[in-house]
Amino acid sequence: MKNTLRPSSLCRLANKHKPWIETEYQGIVMENDNTVLLNPPLFALDKDAPLHYAGEICGFRVHNGPSGSGSVQFEAVVLDRSTGEGLVRSKEPLDCESQREHSFTIQAYDCGEGPDGVNSKKSHKATVHVRVNDVNEFSPVFVERRYEASVSEGRLFDRIVRVEALDADCSPQYSQICFYDIITPNVPFAIDNDGNIKNTEPLDSKRQRVHTFWVTAFDCGKNRAQADAQVVVTVKPSCKPGWIGWTKRVEYTPGSGSIPLFPSLHLETCEETVWNIQATVELQTGHIGKGCDRDSYSDRSVRRLCGAVRGEVDLLPPPSPAANWTSALPTLPSSDSSLIFSFNGSNHVAVVPDSVVSALSGDHFTLQLWMRRGGANIQPATTQTRGSRKEEETIVCSTVRNDDSFSHYSLSVHGCRLSLFYWPDVSAARPVKFLWKLEQVCDSEWHHLSLSVQFPSVTLYVDGVTFDPALIHDNGAIPNPAPRQRMFIGACWEPEEKQKEILNNTIPEGKDSGDLLVSHCCHYHGLLSGVTVRPGSVEPHSVVECLYACREGLDFGDLETLGSGMKVHVNPSQSVLVLEGDDIESFNRAVQQVTYRNSLRFATPGVRPLKLTTSLRCFNEESCLSLKQLEGYLVVLQPDAPQISLSGVGPHLARPAPEFEGPRGVPLFPELRIVCSLSHAVNTAAQGMEGGALMSDAVAHTLDGCEVQPLGEELNPEREELLVDMDVVRERGLEIINTTAYIAITGAESISVYEDVLRSVRYRLAKGSARFERRFRLSCSEMNGRYTSNELTLEVNFLHSLDSLYHPSHLLASQQQFLHPSHHAGELSGHTLPNPHRNSVVPGAATVIIMVCVGFLVVMVILGVFRIRSIHRRGEGARGGAKEGSSQWDDSALTIIVNPMESYESRMGISADTEGEGEEDEEVAESPDDASDDQRIIIKKEGRDGNARRY
């Protein structure tokens, strides 16, 4: 039997094998193409070939790669079904810059058993790696559009500045910059393929300070940069390490506050690597007052301004009848208004009286003084000479009574040591010695010492800084001081029998100081000023700082702008400022913020030397830079002088005489006004005005003294006196000296306070002390007399009523004065009587005229006297109820004014003084017909203005 099969059964039996492809393919595709070139080429084989369908490849399938992407962008197509040739291509344009590598898998499948693809078989999955090849589509771009550099002249540099360009292409061929080029012709510079620019010849800053040129760049695909870059090279003069911008002279105008000392100063290191910089700025003010510019007031006034508690005792007051123990000590002038006493170390001693020492009891006190070791003209001591004086020098030596016991202390210096020897009870307790080792004691400069003793606690302030004692010990048994109150300045003493050697506050010449002083003490050699003791509670630290505080010094502008790593330090007196840092730029900015300040409105003019010392530390210490010290000076200009103006007081003050005889007298300056102003030049050219102008600005000031002085003869204490409201003076802490020659009010206070005090000054006369006039002069000052006011002159006129003149004695005096004017010209100050031809007897013709005129006047006066008396009685009641400042004598009733001598003088050609500085001549006439009548007439000449003065 013959076996036959159908065609479908044959095909099913024929598709027995799967297609086969390579396991891995490497592909390349260009950015501007989508066909992937594979290696090896894509072919799928099937062992069922050449059978129709089963041996044919119908397609390829693309799957995601390991990263989950790639299949979306690529596809595979069959080019020949019989050979299995295929093609891989991208579905969309590829970008090398965004993704350069792609990976995915591919799988082939045959056509199955028939045209419908039934029972088709798939090959294994093969990995395809596709690399996107770059196309030179981007041009180079410079990182900076402008490059700047600075070089020193006269040198060739391997590299001055480096320019850089970038290319956005992804391939090394097109992303790399192959070369740079300088497109500006004829410049002395060259550039290499790395962008480094160097000079081809030495540069000269004088010939050309700045060089400007342009450069371009090319990538390896020969694409040129989109925009060229500009290069600017600045040629600096030959580099010399040091400070640049130093100004030797700096001017300061008083009242300017703070000014920068080095606004344009910067440090040039010439490319030397420096890791630490330290600069010390020193302002020398030792020649000004006591070391710097302080308040130009007396020490007592400064204490008041600083808020110190009152009650201090001045141990070295200015010589005066009340303080004569300093009269034998030599003094030196001082620019800060204080009195400086000199001690020569041999025979200058001040013995404080017992009356002063008796007020200094107690073991709580504050001793303050200004001290400068050595003589007046010595130079600051060097390291070798410091401490050369080995003997101990006593500044203050004192024994005071404390209830029933005595305490003793002495302040001494020994080399560079300051010691306080304190004996709380000379009869029982053992002495204690406090010792400080201080450079300030032996540097021959002015220093302020404040010693607060609150035994057993002792606090020392030197220039406002606290110092703890270096040593405190018990001295053991020594001879007890004599139990007697005494105090010496500049030395100490021996037992009682040797004190007789001291005469007039000095040791007699030829006497050995060892016979007078104890063995452990000797004379002080140096300068002292402002030595005060305040018993009781110790002085607060804030007051001590204020007393010492300098009004000028070095300062730093703004600490918040201080760069990182920078440090600044200023000493307590603000005369030395130290800057330290590690960055040159930050250091330069810090130096430019160093300022000078002076808070005094009227700063002391003159020169302040300046020094700048710099220390550098480098990584290579052997070749580190060394900078020399810079020296300059600060000039404080002369301040605008203030004008202190006294006004509001007329040149004349006329009041009835009885008002001056009251218990309170009459105020001399009730409407006084004090104004202080500053006049300064104004730049009128900028304001369109011609010439110069002065502007006057009213400012608030502090006066420190005013004086009221009677002109002519001094006050007669039995007949007249000046009164001041002492409550106002004591409340303000002012001091007053009231003598017959003047009345002086001193102390630093505001203008308003001095106005109140001076308005309370009154002038009083004793009962029956008739006068005609008295003149006073008022003047004020500030800065301890440095600036003075105008002198205000006041003439006081005493208005006498006729009742007070109706007495025979007055009538006789009038007759004598009239007949013999030359004998009485001095009795009426400011009034002169005519004395023709210096004759003491009136000529006969004049006598006839006078007798006729007087006879006529007698009749008129008799009628007028009754009217005057009635008016006077009514006026007494009115004056009693009127205010003191507005009391005036009503002279309207007396209207008859006759000068019988005027016609005679005109005939004789004699000129009489009619008026001089507000003074008028008076003539007193007596009626010869009625000698017993006690009526007297005061006749006034007409003034220059033609108006009669009526009294």
C-alpha cells in the first residue's frame, strides 16, 4: 500500500529550527543621519532554508536595553527575507551632546509554516551598542569677554594672563580648542595653544601704561569663536616692596570728629607670598599737656565734669596767702592750664599744714596725682638707663589721726617699682607694703595714678587701667613714726628733733639730706601735678577713667567691616594701634580705616608725630621682605576762637540812693545775656557772592570763670559790699572769692548757670554812705582763661532827693565846693567844675551876676520846695510797693534848670566839660541872702544832645 502525505503536514514537519543571529553588535550613527552601521552586519540565518516560509526571515523585534531605554528611538527592518539581511535605523534625529551611547536588544523571527505566520519561531536576543558620532555644529566661546592683568615694567614674563574658550561639541575632535590667535596687529604679546599670553619684549610704563588687544580661538574642526575676547594689560612701574600712598603730612581741623589717616595707603609685596602682616601705628602726644589733649580746665573743674564726689583736698594748690606751703616750689608752664611743680631730688619739699592734714583721717581714702619721673627737659629713658636710680624716692609721706590712734602711709618709687607703705595703727598693728612693678614708673612720661585704699584692700589705677600688686608683705618691726599729724610731699621725715631743720618748705643748703630723712626714704626727683586726697569712700572706676581720658587718639573706623583673620588692638591711652592679618587685600582695607579723633571743640594746635612700623612673615623666611619705618606728622590747626559776648546791661544804672541801702541792695546785672559764638570763613565764591564773608554760629559752651571788679578805688568794707546768691553758687558747686578788689566766680559750668549767678550779684551801701557814682567791670572766660569775653562796664548813679541835702553841713560843703572848686575836684568822681585861669576866688563881675541870679532863684525855689516835698511824700509810698528792678525816681516835678555860670564862661572863652562817658557836671549854688536856709539846689548843665538832665 502506497503512503501519501498532504502539503500542510509537510510544512509543519519542515519548520523545525529557530532563526540565528550574532549575540552582540557594535553600531555607529552620525548626528545628521539615521542609519546605523553595524559590525558585524545584521543577518539572520535559518536552517530550514530553502523551504518556503519556514526558512525565511519575516522581521526583527527591538527590545529595551539594560537601562530601560533605547528601543523607542531605534527600529530594525528586513531587507531580504530569503537571506535574512536586516537594517537598524533611528526613528528621530540623535544628539551626541545629550546622549552619546545607546544600548538595546534585537531578536529575529521566521515566517512560520505558512503565509499566515502560524507556528513562527524566534531567535535568541542579541545586544546592540550604538555610538552617536559628533558633527562639528558648535563654535568656541570664551569664558570671559574681558581679561585684565598687571605686570611690572622691564621684565619678560612666561605667562601674564591665560584666556580660555570652550566648545559645546561632544567629541574630542570638535570640542577641543586647537589653537588661539591674537588678531590685533603689532602688539608686543604672543599666545600659545593653551591660551597663555606672554610679552615678547620688556614693557615700559612711561611709553605705554595700558595695552589693549583682541584674541580669538579655533576648535579642531577649524570653527572660529563666536565672539573675540579683549585683553587689557596694565604696566606698573618697577616694583619696590613697601607702602604706597603714604602722606607725610596730615591736617586736622578742630571740630571735624574723626578723619582717616591713611585713606589711600596700601602694601605692595611684589608677588612675595606673605602669610602674616603686622603694622603698628604710633601717635606721639607726650609733648602736649600731660601726654595728650585733655579738657583745658582746672583739675577741680575736670573732677566736677567727671562726676567725682566732692570733698577732695588739694595737697599742691596754687600758691596764695591761704596756701603758702607751695610758694617755694618751682613751677612749670603747662598747655592744659594745670600747675606743675618741680622737685629736684635734693631740697624741694612741700610741708602740708596741720590744719589741712587734720581733715584727712580714716583708713578709707583715694590718692590721685599726675607724675613724671626726672626733670623738666629730660628725654624718655632707654632700656639701658631705666632703673639706673636705685634709691627710693618718696612722693607722699603722711601720718594722720584716726580717733585715738594714728595711721601712717608713704607712696614711693624705686627704679621701675611703685610701693605703698601702710601702717594702719602705728602703736599696735604691723606695717604692710604693697609693691607694683610698672614700666610706666620709669619711662619719663606723664602718667595718672589713682590709689584707692580701703584697707586691707588697695586698688591702683595707672592711666585708667587696674594693676594688682606684685607683692604684699609684712615689713616686720621698724621704728614707730611719731604720733603726730604731719604730711610731706616730695620726701619723708626723721624724728621730732630733726624736723626743726625744715625752713620755708626747703632744706637749707649745706645740710645733709640723710640727717633729715629716714634711711629708707629720699627725695623725689620729677614733676607732680594735681595731687589730691579724698577721705571716705574710694573713687569709682568710671570717675578715674574720666579724669585720665584723652580727648584725642587713634581709632578704627568700623569694626564690622574688618575682614576675616584680621585683628586690631588699641592701648588704653589710644596712642598705639596694632593691626594684624594674613590677607593683603583685607589688610589694606583695614589700614585705610585707621582714624584720628579729637573730641575737643578747641583742640590744642600743634604737631603730633606719626610712625608706622611693619613686620612681615613669609614662607621663605630667608628672602622675606623687610620694610623700613615710615614717619610723618599730624598737624592740628588753630581752632576758631569763640567770641564770648556779654550784653543786656546798659552803660548806666540809676537808682535812688535809699534802694542801695536796703538789706539786699540793688542787682547790677538783672538782664545780663551771655552768648558764645564761633566765627568762621565762608566760601562765598561758590554762592555767587563777591569777596569773603564771616559766618557766626551760636554754640553751647562751658564757662569756667567770671569776675566783677570795681573800677577806681577798691570797695570800702565799712560802707559798701557786693552780694551774691550763695545758694545758687553752692548748688552748682562753684567757687567764689569775694574781696574788696574783685569778686571772682570760678568752676566749669554752662552759660545759663553763670547768667543766673551773675544776675544775682547785688551792690549794697551802708546807711548814710552817700555817693554820687560807682563803676564796675564784668568779664568772663573759658578754657581756664584761654578765651575771654568783652569787658562790660557799668556806671551806677545814685539819685539823691532834696530832703537828704537840706542840712547846714551840706550847705557849707556846697559853698566851699563852689568857691574853691580846685580843692574838691576829686570828691565827685566823673564830675568836673570849671576853674577859669586856675583862680581860687571868683572874679567880681561873676560875683555880681551870681548874686542877681541866685536872688531870683531863691524866690522860685521856695515855691518849688513845697511842691517837691509833697510829691516826695506821695512817692515814698509808691516806691515801697514797686518792684525792685523797676524803681525810678520821678523827677518830672523839677523843671527849672538854670546855669548862671554859662554866660560868664562863654564870655571868658572857657570850655567846660559837659559830658564824658555818660557823666555830667554838677554845680551847687548857695544863696548868700539866706545862709540859714537849709535848702540846696542841684543844677545840671545841658548835655550834648541839648536835652536837660533832671534829678
